[in-house]
Amino acid sequence: MKRHPLTSSRRQFLGRTAAAIGFPSIVPASVFGQNAPSNRITMGVVGWGMMGPGNTNKFLAESDCQIVAACDIDKQHLESALKTINGYYKNTDCRSYHDYREMMAAKDIDTVMLAIPDNWHGVVSVEAAKNGKDIYGEKPLARTIAEQQAIVAAVQKHQRIWQTGSWQRSEDNFRIGAEIVRNGLLGKITRVEVGLPAGHNDFAKTGDKTQVTEPPAHLDYEMWIGPSQMEPYIEARVHKNWRWNYNIGGGQLLDWIGHHGDIAHWGLDMDSSGPSEVRPIQVDMPPRTDIWNTATKYRTEASYAGDITMVIAGGHPDIKSGTTWIGEKGWLHVNRGSYDCSIPEFKKVIKKREGDKVVEAATFPKLGDDIIKTRLYETPGHHRNFLDCVKSRKPTVTPVETAHRSAIPGHLSLIALMLNRPIKWDPVKEEILNDPEATKLLGRPFRGDWKLI
């Protein structure tokens, strides 16, 4: 089905001009019947599956953000989005869109929140940047490295503010752990362990619905597949469970590398670099014909400058979930809700009673400037940081370039596992070296007339 991209050259010109002089385009809230302060940042939300509702609720809670539009190609999801947004504002003002390009062309929308399947990240993000929108997007940055490169180029060309949903950078334990590593308090780092989930989770509770059927009337399945290759409709691999199908997503490896791999890079000061080689160690990969065909257990090793080895693993009990940096003087581990370090002065131990037992838990210390010479980016909250940067035009804590680099070890790991051989990578030129077959896997062909433009 041929689709023609919408254009709005005048609005693009105005958006670029506003960015060039350092001001975002802000529409007074009075335009939308609100009594709250003027100069609100207007937002459209795209996608109402797993991350869309949570992100939207975060932005609804910010007084200087006005959500004015919602877009989804599932009518039931769209109705839920409108009910949530209109219910919060106690009106019926939120506009609905089926085609994201119509939303991007709207002149009264300053920013967009994108919570969509990986196969859509590239084309939607590029369209948003072209239309002068600042973007809050989910991780990984895109389904392939080539699509990520296109997003980076578009965001830079159109001078857009970008925040990636790698929200761990806005949590104190992750930031302080990375600061301790960055300041050399563990000595020279020799090894980093990135522990990710394994297996498949039936998020949509449809794992038993594995037969080919006609798509439901409320879902535009042709549009849902979008630039990916057409496959018969099977409910078990659509909403939320698209992660387990390589035609759409990248499994646990790509779903999580933008979290724990991102934190590993932060501590190593590798936000602008990457590995030189990725080696496959082990993988359990279902047949490509399976409904859920992404790796269920995997392990790779990546080489970084300074003789650092990064282990990326899912389903291996010797690699703890989260990020662990190992240096000459000791180790430090961070995960969601936890922190631990082998060096006593760099952790606090609290005792608490659980039933009849007294248990100890490690918490992160707040170290002074006499110890931490290099401070990392501290935010008042991930969503708040995005809005602040839309106003200031300063980079967010997870800008597009960082998201791109953080996901590359995951993409290269997947290529290495699929081909069962090491992949040599030039982190400056962003090229796979001396391997034409692997190079082809940096991108994937788009279906029909879909393209990155």
C-alpha cells in the first residue's frame, strides 16, 4: 500500500528558526481552554502499549506540559489514551490521530512522546525531527544501526532536543556508581559485566493464541507492520509481545541493552565511543520460523580501548542482573533499587528487620567534592529533564548520540550471535570491518514504499 509523506515546509522553517535563536515554540495554554500558567510545552503522544501510558502520566503531572493529541493505529488503544488524557484535564480537547504523519504536521504541537515498536522508531523519529518536534523516544534507539544513524542525522540537522527513555541515568544509585568508576576510585577498569534478562515474557497474556487469524477490526495491521516485512497476523506476537519477533523487535538483548549497557558506558566514559570487537560466546536461538524467535539465552564479549572487556549476557547466573564494573582495587554493582561495592568506604550498610531476622543492605554513599572531582549529569527526574531542556535548548541526560552509542554493543552482539563469528567494529567510522555479510545486517530492507527520508 503506497503512502505519501505529509509535508509542512513553512512549519519546518519556523521550527528551525526557533531552534536557531534558542527558543522553543510555545503555545499558551489558554488556546486549549486551560487556566494554568501560559507558555506550556504542547505534546502529542504516539503509542499506547507498554510504555505509552506511564510516560504520558509522567508528563501529565508536569504543570508546564500540555498533552493536546494522541495517536495509535489500534482504536481500542487510542480510546484508552483519550480517556486518560481527557480525564486528567476534565475536558474533551485531546485530538486523536490514526496516521502519525498528520500529527507531526500539526503546527501547535511542540514535542512528541514516542512509545512504539522498534521497527517504527526510525521512520517516525525522522518524520518528527523533520517537522520540528522535540522528541522523547524509547530505547533501543532503533531496530538497526542504520536506522539509528538516520535518527541521529535528522535530530542533528533539524536541531531537535532528544531524550531517550533510558531513565536509569536519572536515578541516584546509577549516577553515583558511575561517578565512582569515572573518578578512578576502583582503579583501572579491566572488566564490565552487563546482566540482562533472558527468555520471553508473555506481556500481553496471549501466548496461547498462536494461530493465524484475521486481524481484529480495531487494529490497522497493515500499518502496524509498517516498514517491516509482511507476516500473517498472529495475536501472540503483536501488542507488547512484538519484542520476541525479529521482524519487529530485538528480544531481551536489544530491549535491555539501552538500560544496563547504557550505564556501563556512562561509567567508562564511552558515550562517544564503542567496542572494537564483539565475540559470540553462547546463544540459544529458536528457529526463525517460530512465532517467538528471539534469543532466549545469550552471551557475548566486547573489547574496548584500554584493554577493557565487556561481558553482555542473559540467562547466565554468573553474570548478575545490572551493571558491574571490575577494577584493580575492587568492584561496584548497580541495579534497579540496589547498589553494592567491595570497597567499604564507597558503600553504606544499613540494617533492618525482616520478620525475626536482621538483614543488611548496601546503599549508595553521597560522596563529597574532595573525593568525586568529576560530577555526572544530575536531573530532577527523567521526564522533567526533557521539558527543562526543551526550554533551555541544552542537551538532555540521554541525548540521541548517547542512545545510539549505548545500543551499538547490543546490535553488534546480535549480528555476531546470528553469524557465529567475531565482528570487528570501527567506533569512529561506525563500520564493520572486512565482513560484507555482517555489514548487510547493519540495516534491513523496508517493505514497499516505506523509507527513511
